[in-house]
Amino acid sequence: MKKASFFFIFILLIQNIFAQITGRVVDASNQQPILGASVFFSNTSRGTVTQQDGTFQLLLPGNGRFELVISYIGYETYTTTILSNQIPSKLEIKLKPKATELDEVIVEPYEKNGWEKWGRSFTELFLGTTEESKLCRLLNPEVLRFRFSKKTQTLRVSANAPLLIENRALGYHIKYQLEAFSYDFSKRYLLFVGYPFFEEMEAKRNRQIESWKSNRAYVYDGSVTHFMRALYRNQLIEEGFEIRSLVKIVNQNKAQQKAALRESMLESNQIVVQATPSAYSQSIYSGSPMSEPDSFSVASSTLLPADSVAFAVDSTVCGLYFKNYIQVIYIKQPAPKLYQQQQGNNTGNDSQTSEIRITGGRTILILSNGSYFEPTELVYQGFWAWSEKISRMLPYDYKRKK
């Protein structure tokens, strides 16, 4: 009986390894097949393109839930969720042509010289200001379009084709289907949504391969993906993570000063101009209340057990839920020197310290590979807000070798 059970499990594993998605991609308006459409699992290195008749075949990256992405220039991006235990027999995908600019309701016009004006800001926010970003570049900036609202101090960026990114620090070519990008300069709130596809670079020397392996392991350690995988396996302590409850205390002194300044401006008919701070600038206290932060973070001295914020949803999914904030510290390696310099760190605290909160009031669902849903409902501050950018991004099928 034991041998039979083992054989049955072995067969199931073999089936999952070779699980294959098949389908056909056509134009929704005329049902004609689309040749050369990109078909890939988001945030993985598994992808292909459609054939002459619009068909495709694609192996699953593993077990679990994956976002299948189909994109083609001039068409709206199509996405669907694929579960490894519920593989559809054959997909019939109808891509809708994108609306022309004449059909769109344009609230803010595109900047005529958008890249010249906003290219540096976009690059720092999207690729990052990390050491890895120095070897990471956007190859086709001409596909970007920029809109800036003076009223809300918000920069929005769209792309009329996938972004092509070369990351020589980690050894990846990345094709990024950008769906949304916005940055609020007044609140320093960044949101970008998209679907990345990774391809391994070819190395000419073994030394280059070893360098990429080392760099990948370095950026993985302490990352959000590392944290999610550790949380899923209930191994936070073993993997080097400490979590604590955290509360934000509003800086009443600054709030009162800001209100008084605003009232004074209005009485004298002066125009209130919102400064545009650097994405990663940090206030240096000068004795004035206006130079202080808007709020202070106070963390508990007691470590939270993982099961106080995480629980099993079913046999394959872990749930993460908490109120207010939690602080996450990775203790096995210090924060990079560049991060400390950019943050004006003169306290001697070099730890990788991040703060996270759930914005939607719903449970975050975590899978074994570290992916989680919905990603837009988990907001980072601190180290992860700096580090979780394209220049340090790894595919979900990356596996850390000890």
C-alpha cells in the first residue's frame, strides 16, 4: 500500500511538472488570428509567442496560482488567473484593440518633452536608486508618455509598448507591460502596476555567471519575496525576520504649524506652492516644527509570533491580516551603505527596517513561491519602499541556493 501511494504521488508530481497551457489568440473585432503576441506568466521566466494561426503552448512554472498575460502592440493587455490544479483544456483569447487618443477622455495633456522633463524622476522611482540600478537601464524610453497634474502634484506615466529593460547587475532582460504608474509628490506615494517577463542574459565568462548568482542571492535576502516565503512556511525567525506591532503618532505640533501657515497664506491672498521633494529625501531636523516628520513610528518591544498575523486559508494558501502597521526587520545582513547615505542615516542603526500596512481591509493571500494578492493593497515604508524596485526584482521562479 505504501508503494502504491508513493507511486500515485509521483505520478501527480510528474503531471504538474509537465502541465501545459494551450490556447489561441484572435482579434476580438474580426476573429482573425494574431501572430507574434507575447504570452507569459507574469513575474516569471516562462513565456512564448503565438504562431501563424494564433495558437500557443506554454508549460506552467510550477504549482499554485499564476497570472497569464497576453499582450500585443495596439491591443489591450489580457490577463487571466491559472490554477495548477484547474488547468483549462484550451483557451480562446480575444484581444480588444486599444481606444485611440481621440476616443479617450484626456484630463491632463501629455507633456511635449516628457522624457526630458520627467525621465530622471521616472527612472529613479521605477528602476530605483540602488547600486543595482547603476547597471540597469531602460532601452526604449520613447514609448513612455507623461502627464503631470499641478493641482494634485501627481505624475502619471503610461506606455504604448512593453518597456524593455536590461539589468546587467542581476543578469536579466526584462519585458515589462506597464499598466499604471503614478507618483504623488506631496504625499510621496508611489504606485506602479504591471506584468514583468524575465529572460536570462547570456554570459561570456563563468565569472559573470557567478557574479549574477551572488547578486541575486544578495537582493533576495531580506526582500518581500523572501519574507512572504518565510511567512508561508512559518519560518520567520529561522530566516532572519523579526516582526512587531507598530503605531503612528501624528505630529500635532507640525500639523498646527501647517494649518496656521495655510490660513495666513489665504488671508494675504498668497498662492500656496507645494514643493516637489526628491523621491527618497528625508527631513533633517533643524529645530523648526516644519522640518520634522508628519508622524512618528512607535514599535512594540515584544516580537510578534508569525501565527498572530498569518494563518492557513487552505492547503495551498496562507493569509496575512493585521490592523494598523507592523514593523519588519531583517537581521541577517545590514542595509546597503547607499541606502543609509540616501536616508541621511546618522543614528548608527543600519538594519533593514520596513513598515507595512494593509489598505483594503482584506486578507492578503500568499502562495508558496512568495507571490501575494492583491499586491496594491499592501503598502511599504522604510527599506522596502527603497529596495523593491525593478533593479532588484527577481522572478517568482527564482530559488535561493544555500
